Amino acid sequence: MFRSISILAFVVLAACNNEPAAPAAASVAAPKPAAKQAEYVAPATPKSDAEKTVLDVALGSPDHSTLVAAVKATDLAPALGSPGGIYTVFAPTNEAFAKLPPGTLDTLLKPENKAQLKAIVQHHACVPILDLATLKDGQKIGMSDGTSVTAHVTGDKVKIDDANVVGTVHAMNGVVYVVDAVILPPSK
């Protein structure tokens, strides 16, 4: 479940200061929080990715269960599941989360570390929808946590900080870019 969280957890509520806009997509799933909270309920099987929210996309991806768990643990699922948002989410795969130092994810998923986990998830999401084709090498992208990431463009390859973009899924409320690394916010 923790790995599913890795995809949609990054598409958090906060607005970002980004330049270009593009299509949308993503999916997320997370474990139930200890306190009673509003839970996201997935719609009856959507017909296509274009009819899914970024959260639905993450929830439906076996490669993003860690991201989904993180999104749910941070109470961001309702925002990502809202059809009214317009998000760009850089969704780390379960393999990306597995690259973190041993014990890091378990520590972040503890209730007392919720604020830190939320900042990390928000560091993977921004508003508006970005089109990778319009990004310029060295371009700064404002993320939902209030910090920024840097796009590195070489030919048709795009990296966000040190994470390679390896896939794209468009959704009704944004776009999900699958990445091969967790993008950590700068130290404060």
C-alpha cells in the first residue's frame, strides 16, 4: 500500500508558480489514517484515463502503491481525487521509494512525521498542468510545498532534479509524470 502512495501523494493541494501548462493524469492510494477523516471513494470503473482523476490513476497503478499510501497518510487524497483541480504530479514508482535509505519510508509514515511526509508529497505536485515539451533546460518549477525543482532537458529526455521522467498518464484533473526517483525538498 505504501508504494501506491508514491504516485499521487505528490499531487498535493498547494498551488505552484509554474510557467507552461499541459494535460493531466495520475493515480494514488494510501493506508487509512488513525484519526477519522474524509476518505476518497473511487468512482465506478471509469471508461478511460481521461475520465479518471490523478488519484484514480495512482490507485489503479500497481507501481505506485507506496505513493498512494503516502497521499492517504497526509490527507491529500480528497484534493487529488477532486475533478475540479488541475495538477501536475511527478509520481515516484515503488522502486523509486525502495531506493531511499532503509527505514526512511517507515519513519515518514509514522503519525508524528505527517507534516514532513506531506511536504515531501507536495514537493511532487504543482499547479497548473505542465507540458514537458515546453520545458526549457534549467527552468525552475514552483511546487505545492513552496519550494522549486529544476527541469533538465536533453533532447527528448526530461529530468526533474535527479528524477527521470519515464512515463506520462493524462487524467481529467491533471497529468501524472512517472519518475524513477523520489524528489526530496531542499533542506531548510
